[in-house]
Amino acid sequence: MSLRVAVQMDHISTINIAGDSAFALMLEAQARGHELFHYTPDRLALWGDKVMCVVEPVTVRDEPGNHYSFGEPVRVDMSDMDIVLMRQDPPFDLAYIAATHLLQKIHPKTLVVNDPVHVRNAPEKLFVTEFADLMPATLITHSKSEIDLFREQYGDIVMKPLFGHGGAAVFRVTKDDLNYGSLYDFFSVTFREPWVIQEFLPNVKHGDKRILLVDGEFAGAVNRVPAEGDLRSNMVRGGSPKDSDLTEREREICARLGPSLKEKGLILVGIDVIDGYLTEINVTAPTGIRAIQRLGGPDVAATVWNVLEEKRRAAN
């Protein structure tokens, strides 16, 4: 089976191939003989009921500094593609939402991964609240009085933007932190939307586990340990990847989430678990594929393509 695969992403020239999951998926697709096309989301155009786009045929290589070559650009009807991988990084803003509206016009005739309607309806830090009993104490608000009450009850807290990504603007605020008022003011002028306020989990120092699920099933995991002196474990913020098996609690979390993810067409999902608590469900462009394989774990990219190829066969 040879498929026409379009990858919607930040421009491929800007990515770090050592950790980029979209690149891992492209390498695996190419190895299987699928035809790859590259484009950035700003090129999408809705003409009546057709979604048009200028794409470049692309060849990828696992060679830093020499990782891609383009063919001649071509304007295509996106419904002629077999699969679209929606892999641009957040922010989850109006531009991102607009792209989901356009791509839903071609799905499921063209299989868009992940399902654009459910991506739009499942922002990472809100979707997770459907499983509140698996989470640490969490508050979503813009109200200082509500945050004050939360601090009184839980003491040390974490504040982060609702639509943030990659560990940006994540702050720990201690019970007696004199910077709290200034931080509240900073958030107020920077973010119009509500914020996420969570109980601080001290065992984050032992790692924030990224668990990948493919079509609702566990596919691989990596434990991300924060750098010395940093709260954040994201690898783009200096976190160190460590090989990791799942605990019984983490398997229970996967079992709870799996049916909902599968039903919503969220084929590749990354969940974050700290000390047995679910903190996020990442559905936009989850990472971790390359780190898991580099540490000797499963080949998640191969698992993804096994699922996608089977879905295309079933559709035909």
C-alpha cells in the first residue's frame, strides 16, 4: 500500500530532528514507500467546498543539517491526499482553530490525524478535566479571589497559561511567596483566557512521565526529569529523558482514557503523569517518539503507521 501523505507542520527547516515526532513519523512513512508532501498551515485555502494548498514533495534523511529535500511545489486539492498529519506546534490559538475548521472539510475521506473536530474540542489542559478524579487538585480561573482560596487550601501551587505549551510560563508559587501578587498582575496583562492553577506535586523532581497512546492503546513511555534548579521537565526546557516502565496506577490511567481517545479519533496522544496524577492530555502535536526509541523502547512511529495503514485499508 502506497499512500499520499501531507504533513502540516512548522517549516521543516526549523525543527530539531533529534526530538521531533513529526520527523520520526515522516521517516517511517518514507521507509514504507509512502509519498510525502510538506506544507505550513498558512497555505491552506478554502475555495467553496474545496480545500486547496501548495505543497512540496519532500524526501527526509536522518542527517542533522541535511535532513530534507524538496521537489517542485504543486497546488493540490487536499481531498486527493490519503492522510494529513496535523503536526504544527501550538499555540492553540485562532489560527490553529481555523486550520481545524478547514481540515474537517476533507475528513474522513482524507484521514486527518488527529481528528480536527476533536482536536478543536479537546485543548490539552481542558480535555483532561473530564478525568478530574485522576488529576491533582486543579482550578481553572481568571479570578484572584478563587486563586487565593485555592492557595489557602493547598499552599504551594503551580500557575500556567491555559493554552501554553512546551513548559513556557509555568511557575511554582509557594505558600508565602512574595512574588504572587506581581505574578498575578503579569498573567493578567499577558493572558486574556483563564489560567490553570494546580496543587504543587513535590515528586515532580523525580520526573514527569510522557506516555504515548496510539488508537487508545499504550505504545511507549519516557520519564522526563527536570534539570537541576528547574521546575519544568519538558525536554525543550532541559529535562533529561529516562527509560521508564508503567506503574500499575499509570496502566489504570491509560485504561480509563483509551476508549474515549479511540472514540474521538485521537490516534496519537501524549499524556503527562506526575507521581501517579494525570496532568495533561496532549492531542495537538504530542512529542516523545524519538526519545522513547533512543532509550531502547518501542518504535511508536511504526505502531502509528500500522494503525493508519489499517484504517486506510478498512476505508477502501
